[in-house]
Amino acid sequence: MPVYVWRIYCNTENIWNTQYSESSTFVPSVCINNTSHEVNPNSQQLLNTIGNIDKVEIVQDAETTQGLFKREGGKMVLSIGDGTKTVQFSWKINTSCIGVGFYPQLANIGDKISLIVVPNTPLGVLTQNANIGDTVLNISSPILGTFLKLGYTVLSGTTEIGYVANIDVNTSQITLHTPLTINISQGSVIRFQIYMIKDEYIATENPIEISRKSVKSTYLPKNTQVHLVYHNTNNMAKNFYYYVDFLY
């Protein structure tokens, strides 16, 4: 379902207060940092509506699809000077990914690839400053206890800051697996993404097959964004061939 991003002005703190909700009828009326604070009752603003955020789940069978098999292949064309290139794809129906594969050539050896689901998706807003060395983030988020899972990668802007090691819904806190190496200001939007493949180096010309022999699959609700990211280490022109096996 969509997530609605609102803000309201807190007179007590003299700052804008950003709040998220999955309800289309929600309108902020209090400060999320402290409900006793005085707010400007006429300052509410709807900033954005984030598209449908549905669960990406690991499933045992094809109950959420029709169980029909399909393989889709593709070719990524890299020109001289292309350091990093991304192919974006999604399906307008529910799918269940059961494998991905690559056909590397000699020119691809030494490069690396990543496969990311729901890349750079807003999670919520930081409610307290987070400083270098901290591992706990205080976040206002309507999807903290429903969508976010352990192991998901967390970002501030486009900078990865670690993966989720613990979630405390009662205190609206997440714990990162390593201490922060940057300072993050209160009010910053915290984001997340799910790696299916992270920084795998290509070391062979033989076909690479991933997850095909697993009894599980990754369920992708319709319109889920998936990015295949190719890191071209020598910036030379080359092609990269790939395929995705899925049930639909």
C-alpha cells in the first residue's frame, strides 16, 4: 500500500516535523517527538506519496503465483568510460524468482555485480541525531514492524550505513551491525534496500548460476523494482549477458 509523507511545524522546537502513514485519511496533529509540544495547527503539508510497498518474501512454493515458469534474458552494453551501469526491471504481475544467471566473457573478469530489490526505498525519518560510533537509530516509520527485516541494508541518502541487526518496534529503534562512520542529522530520511547479490566478482568465463538449485524462491509483488548493477573496473567497452528464472 502507499505511504503518505506529511509534515507539521512544531512551535516548541521551531522545526518541521515529518511523519509517515499508510492511512489515506491521516493528517498530523501533534509533534512526533513529544505530543505535549505546541504545533501550528494550520501548517500540515502532504509532501509526497510513496508508491505501493508490499512484502518481498521467501516462499516455499508458487501459492502466490500461477506456477508458470519463464526465463527472461538480457544484454547490458557498456561503452568506454562506463564505470557503473544499472539495468532496471520489474513485472506488472506477481512473480517468484527462482534463479538468476550470467554468461561472462573474458572482458568481464575482474568486474563485479550486484542485484538489488526495492533499491533506496524510504523507510522513515530520523527522530534524533545519530553520531559517529552510534549503532542505534531512532526512526519514525509506519513500516518498521511490518516490512523491514533483519539483514536489510540501511542507507542515509545514497550512502550505505550498515545492515539491520535488531528491530525494536516498541521504541521505534533499529540497531545496525556496525557503528556509524558518518553523522546523520535529525529529520534525515533513512532508506533501505534488499541485496540478492552484493558485490560478486566475476572470476571465470564459465556460466554463473545462482539460487537455481534452492527449494525456495523470492516472491516479488507486482511492480517491485529490481536493479542489476554492473561495476566496470577498467571502464572498457564490453557486453554482459544475464537471465532471470521465475514463476508467474
